[in-house]
Amino acid sequence: MTVDVGAQLRKGVVEFCVLGQLARTPMYGWQLSETLVAHNIIASIGTLYPILSRLRASGWVSTFETQSDSGPVRKYYRLTPAGTAQLEMFRQQWSPFVDTVQHLIDPHAPSTSKPPHQNGDHD
Amino acid sequence: MTESSASPEAERYLAALNAALAPVPVGTRRDIVAGVREELDGLDAQQTAERIARLGDPEFIATTALAEIDAAHSAEPSPPASASASASVPAPRTPGEARWFAVIASLLVMVGGFVIPVVGPLIGLVLVWLSRAFTRTEKWIATLTPVGLAAIVMLATIASGWVTSSTGGSLGGSMNSSPMSEGMSGLTGWHAAIIIVFATPVPVGGWLLWRASRTRSAADQTSAPEAAPESESAHTV
């Protein structure tokens, strides 16, 4: 059974990447899609919309329509307070998680059952 | 009512996209087409071609959308069936609902009662629920309209039955004092309710038929329902 490692990794984080982008500024679909595709987080704009659907269903993202800079009316996506809280929770867990995984897969680390550090050590 | 100023090339692309997205749930499909239309609006031919090149092949967009939806389903707390959550070709699935499915469902609701009373429209209603061409709201409207109207008529009948019996047939005319005619007026009310149950599926089925054909039209703007039916442009069969 071959597993696409990249896809498995992305599956877990892609929603939070969307939340992270929207935390900076509200964006419309194409804007988001361009950025995420460029970073190889999603394959196409088709991947994005089901994710946005789920985020809206969870109450983490909401939409509004307004005139964009280039003229036409566009549908923008933005974070809700719940979405902001969710993103913050992810941020707090992400760094320790990365360190833990790194420690577990590091070929040169001494094998030990003790994790390298506890939650709360990081900012 | 179309405010879109997308070029013919853009319309062709959007039609192809809508067709490729047929297997995708209708809400997401409309979101994707509307989002892409937003992007292609007001561009000239050159810009449109550039943007379309960056968007990618409609089939690819559809494939990745389905992969994402499948991945979300298999991420629920049961072991994933396979590692097909990658952005490449998903596990083989039915090529999506045949175009005629929603049409047959609508027609059954509309005229099924004249072929097989009650059962005909009911079968049609079941097919409507199974169809991906209708949103949840549309399905509930189709289900509740005949039921709701019939319930209202039956309640009105019961209420008027209480009124006439309490006034003791003093509404004038010798006819009213006969027990048989009192029974008859009650029966007429129930008849009206039954007629409603038979008759309302006809306009409801017609409305479903119109919604089904609108979903297939590439002229879909947003997921908001619109008052006037749009003319169907590029209609790939």
C-alpha cells in the first residue's frame, strides 16, 4: 500500500492554513486559492471550496460581499471569533507537535521515552 | 437577469466546469462555479485565456474537489478505506448522477399521480431526495407543500365541522337539518383535502423540473434563488 505522504500531512493542516490566511485579512476565493496552490497546500481551486464549506458549517468562517479593488462585486471570506479561537489553539499545539515528531523520527536522537519538552514551554 | 460580463470563452469554460462538477454536491458545485465566474467577470479574451490557464482543466478541478470531499468523509473516526486522499485520481466512483435522474424524479412527482395514484408521486419524492440536483431546502419544500396544504385544509374542515354542529344546522334551508347532508358537508371538506394532496404535486413537480434544469445551466450565478428563469445557454448533453 503506497501512501502519499504529502497528502496525508496536508490533510491534517489545510483547514488551519486557510484560517491562518484569513486571520491576516478577509479574502475572496481566487485570492485564497492562488496563495494555497502556490504553496502546494491544495491542488486546485476545486479543493478549496469544500474546505470553505466545512469551515462555514463549523462556524469558523463567514462570508460577505463587497466591491473589490478591481471593481466587480466579490464574495469575501473572513474569520469568525470562534475561528480565531480555533486558530489560536492550533498555533499553541503546532510547535510542540512539530518538535515531538522531529524528535521521534530523528535518526540521531538518543532513544528515550521522555518527550523533549512539555506544552507551555513555547511562547 | 444576468449581470455577468464574462466573455464567451469564459462562458464556455464555466459550462464545462459546471458539467464536470456534476458529481459534486449541489451547494459546493454552485460555490465553485460562482467563485470562478467572479474571477472571470469583466476580463477580455486575452485575460480570460490567461486566467483559465491558471485555473486548470475543469476535470482536474472536479477531481480534486471530489478527492477533498472523500478525504473529509474518510477522516471520520473509522479507519480510512485507503490512502486515496491524495490530490491525484480518487478511488473510482460512479460518474455522477445521470442528467435525466432529476428530470424523471420531477416528472414522477408532477404526473405520477395520474398513472399510479399516491404511489407515483411518492416514488418521485423519494427519487428527489436521492437526487443530487436539489438542495435540502428544495427537497423539504417539495415534501411539505402538499402535506402542509392538506393539513391546513383538513384542520379547516374539522374546525368548520365544529362550527356547524354547534350551531345545530340553523344555517337556514331545510337541507341542513338532514343528518345525511351534514355528513355530506363534512365529507366534502375531506374530499377537498384529498384533492389538494393529488393536485399540489403538479405545480410542485413543475417547480422541481425548473430547478433541476437551472442547476444544469451554466448561467448559474450564485446559490441564491432568482425570480425569473434564465435562458439556458451552452447546454452540454
